[in-house]
Amino acid sequence: MSLPKRFPLRVANGKTIEIPSVGYGTWASGENSWAKDAVAEALKAGYRHLDCAWMYGVDEPIGEAIKGSGVPREEIFITSKFWPHFGHPDNVELCLDKILKNMGLDYIDLYLAHWPCVWKPISREALQNAKSFHNATSKDRGIAGGEDDPPQIDWEHTTSNLASRAGHKGSFVPTWKAMQQCVKTGKTKAVGVSNFSISDMEELLPHENDIPISCNQIEVHPWLPQNELVEFGKKHNIITTCYSPFAGQLPEGKSLLHDTKVVELAKKNDMDVGQLLGSWAVQRGTVPLGKSGTPSRIKSNLDVKKLSAEDMKVLDEMALPEEKGRTVNFVEAWGVPLHEG
């Protein structure tokens, strides 16, 4: 049985556009030639949704792949994101301009804040000249601070939730309004967020006006189902897109792709493991952003199919307690202590 090929995505003035229900992720694509070839293969296989970001450093090869694919631009849904040191309201549009120039595009479909915090850049000039190529240094990228030091947080423009937990006052609202302005200029059709908690999004909800929070992109897979965040999104008509839908591998070597239950369910349904996990995500009403460099897997990951209620339940009950909340406690991973309350 089939699953939806597209979901409605809210945009300005009460309208909606369609977002393909399965996307192709371009994170950690590494060298440019690899990214160009992989995206070209994805477009050839039928993908019409590319998930990108300035920080990934592969905008140019992705743009070349799009241009060489023969697929009309209007048929491809393109998401991109600004890294935190572009998060000051004065710099949000600058990052989008760099993305558009590097990809050779006039607009993107969805522009996201990559994280709910803002960092300090070296300077405006450094941002104008910033590069995000493979193995670029913090200085190359225009990020203030040394290579081995945590980034310098601009608490004033970080979400009030995170700022208060670190003993500061902050608000992401000015940055959000700058993002909304990018819709008004026509450089993006919609705006949203990534790695935002419920509290982070609640700060922005009163300021949606005619340009809503269209999307929250977070890590989601059976080990980390993010049920509360997903349900919050549904309640407020915010689409959840899911990075790392196959979970990768835990430090101790445990991998969801080789989990006994997952492998057995895939075999039972005559599916690849990635195809199974993508099907689970779409059936939940979310959008998986899988990635592979293998042509056969690129193709099969796109072919999602409806699972039985019994199989969905098995996957729904695989959450690991130790994984809960990991993706929203990201600031601590960058050396910035937070406290509860």
C-alpha cells in the first residue's frame, strides 16, 4: 500500500505548498565531487526534495547537480539553513544570499535556523567572505573564537529558553523577524527552525503573524522518536523533518541499521532497512531525510510503503531511554554549561 508522496507545508498569508514526503540529505557529503555525483543520482532516482545547509560546504556541487539534471527548478523542493554565527538579525539574509549565489538559484523553498542559539562572528566582513568548504577552519567560516575553544555565544539573540538556563536574558524573536523578511523579499517561500525544543518554538508562536513556523527539523528515528516534539508540531501545523533517520551508530558500536528487530521487520516486508525506517517516518506524518552514496539504496530509500499496525508498534516501542532529549541539549556539547529551571 502507498504512503503520501507529499505533505502540505504552511507558507505566508494562510497558503500552503507541497513538500515531498521523503528528502535526500546532503550533510557530511565531504569532497565536492562526491556531493555532485550523489545528488545527481538522487535526482535521477526521482527525489524532488534536497535538504541542504550553508555549513555542509557543498552548495556549489549541489547547484551543479541540479543544473545538470534536466529537472526543472520548480519541481525541486530545496531546504537550506544558516549556521549560528549568521544568526544576528542583521546577518540572516546575508547567509541566504551566499547560499543562493553558491547554488546558482534565485530562491529556495524553505530557510531554517540551524540551531536555537546565536554565535558571534569575527566581523561582518568576515561573514561576507566566509567559506564552509570541507575541513574549513572557524576563521574560514567567520566564527569568533579559537579552533579549540567553544563558540562565543550571543546570548541577546539566543532563545529565551537557552539563555535563561545559562543565566542570561535572550530572545530569538528579532532573528525570527529577519527570517520572515526573507520570505517578503521572495528569496525563500517559507521559514522554519531546526533542533528547537517545544520551549524554543513557543517563544516564536506569538510572532508568526502571516508568516508561520513551517517546519522543525530534528533528529528522529525509532531509538529517538521525539514523540512530544512531533505531536507539538502536529498541533501547531509545523511539519517535522527528520535528519539521521537511520540513527547511525552509537559510540559502543550499536547500530540501528543492524538491530535484530529492524532487520527482521525489513525482511518480513521485503524491504531494505533504510526503506523500512523511512516508511515508519512517513507513516507517522514526518519527513525522513535519508542519505546514501549507493545508487541502489538511494533508490530504495525513496520507495516508502505502508506498514502494518503491528510492525509500526514494534518500531514505536524501540526508544532508548538514554537517548531522550539528547538533540536539544546541544549547547552543553559545545562547552556551554546549562542548568535546569
